Amino acid sequence: MTHERGQSMRELLARGDKSFSFEFFPPKDELGEQQLWQAITDLEPYGPTFVSVTYGAGGTTRDRTVAITGRIARETGMLPVAHLTCVGHTTDEITAILDDLARAGVEHVMALRGDPPGGPGTPWTPTEGGLTYANELVALIRERTDMRIGVAAFPEGHVDAKDLDHDARVLRAKYDAGAEFAVTDMVLRASDYVGLVDRAHAVGADLPIIPGIMPILNLRSMQRMVDFSRRELPQETVERLAPYADDPARLREEGIAIATELCEALLDAGAPGLHFYTLNRSKATREIFANLQITV
Ligand code: FAD
């Protein structure tokens, strides 16, 4: 799917083609910077619908997120989406960041609350003069800019959601505030994604929901990530990977196979596209694309 600047994500997704997108994070040093731009260069030929750049936990990467998305807008043909969180910012600071993004040529923002400084599931305290929930950030962006807005959704519900129905209503509030599309946290089972879409539609959150894909390349680091967000790897996934516990190459192969099957199941279930958490590397995404017979 190709895009034209100024076209909304909703319009792009409504055309019916599948959307493919890649997520990157701002690196810490020069070596990381080289790795990031190598991954961007490797993945650009696939013509992603958009590429997104995260905003560091605790609001730590303000300048780098603006710089990287700005450079993507200037130097590549890809549509950058800048993540922005409420953590540690007053509304005046948020407005200043939105101005910086607009000056850098960035027209799409992922509006997020951000995790509390203690990590997911720890108490959230809003900053004085700041915002409490992502729907307020969506409303602020809508009020002060004409940027296009994406939001987060959670296949198994957000860790702090009262229940799954409330979780869907939170997505509805973000939609009502002006969000055009949602991207999910990494999907561990296709059925979780289908459940989320059903709940969202039931409460009138009528926005395209793109599932997030994170292939398992190393069991221990995936386990850490899943624990961090207080979820559990599905038993069937653990059982498929267990025989390769001492064989990193075979484990990686099986991880790619599992991710490929997940992508196929999600597309078969009607997902409007796939969003890849690349961790600033392109190899695993290219392998999954080859398996899905998506070529440059
Ligand atoms: P919200 O929608 O505000 O929800 C937060 C919690 O508050 C939920 O438990 C919700 O149920 C509850 N809630 C929301 N509204 C209300 C209300 N009106 N009344 C009562 N309760 C309410 N984090 C980063 O720091 N940087 C990133 O770049 C980043 N990118 C992400 C990208 C994606 C695709 C995803 C899925 C997550 C990302 N995150 C990022 C993590 C995200 O910031 C956290 O998961 C955060 O805890 C929730 O963010 P949210 O935008 O969904 O918040």
C-alpha cells in the first residue's frame, strides 16, 4: 500500500489494502543510531503504510523522537508516526512538542498515556498541569492541531483496566475524542485480537485496529517482556519452543514460524494489517514477510 502525505490513515485503511507498518525506538548511542537507519533502509522497499517511533518511558526521548520522525519525513518516502505520552509533561509542554513535530513535517501522532515511572501495573500519578488519560491527549491534539491520531489498544485488556468491557469503553472514549486508528500491544494469540475487535465494535469504537506483532527470537527476553506487562505466554507457544531451549538458532526459527502463523491467522480473521515491533532490526520482519510471500 502506498500513501500520499496529507491522506489520513483511516482513508488509507478504508481502501481495503492491507497495511504493513514498522515500529522503531530512539537509540541511545551512535552504534544504535546506525543500526536503526540500517533497519529503516532495509525495510523502506516494502513500502510500509507508516513507520512509527516510540517515545521513551518517562518522557525521556522527546528530542530524539522528534528528530528521527522529522528525518524520516525529510529523507525517506515513508509516512512517520511520532509516539507521544502524557508522562511528566504539562499541557504547555505537550503543545510545544506538537509544534516541534509540525515544524519537522510530522503529521501523525500516536497519542498515549504512557506507563507509570514504576512500570506497568504500578500506581499512575498525573503531572500537575498535565493529563490523566490518553483520550484527553487525543482531545488536546485535535483541539490544537490538524494532526492525524492513532491510539493504543490491548488484546487482553490493559493491565489496569477494571474489566474487558471497561477496556473497550476506554477505546471508545479515544475514538470519540478523535482517534482514527488503533495499534495493539503485541498479540500472543489471534483469538485475543478477535475478542478485542468484537468488544470494540460492540461499544461503537468504530476504528481500524491493527494488531502488533513481536516474534519470539529469544525465549528469555520475550518472557521478560511478557512478565513486564503482567501477561503470560500461551502454553502452546511455550510447548512449541521448549524442545529448542538449548538451541538458539532452532528456537529462533520456530519463533519466526509461530509469528508467521499468527500473522496469517490475523489476516484471515480480517485484521486491516500488521504492525511489526522491529526492535530496530529488520531481519525477523523480512523473514516473516518472505514466509507470507510479501516481496519488495
Ligand atoms: P489510556 O487509554 O489512558 O489507559 C490507561 C489506563 O487508564 C487503562 O487501564 C484504562 O483502562 C484506564 N482509563 C483510561 N481512561 C479512563 C477513564 N476515563 N476513566 C477511568 N479509567 C480510564 N509507552 C511509552 O511510554 N512510549 C511509547 O511510545 C509507547 N507506545 C505504545 C504503542 C502501543 C501500540 C501500545 C499498545 C502501547 C504503547 N506504550 C508506550 C505503552 C502505553 O503508554 C501504556 O500501556 C499505558 O499504560 C497505557 O497507555 P494508553 O494510551 O492506552 O492509556
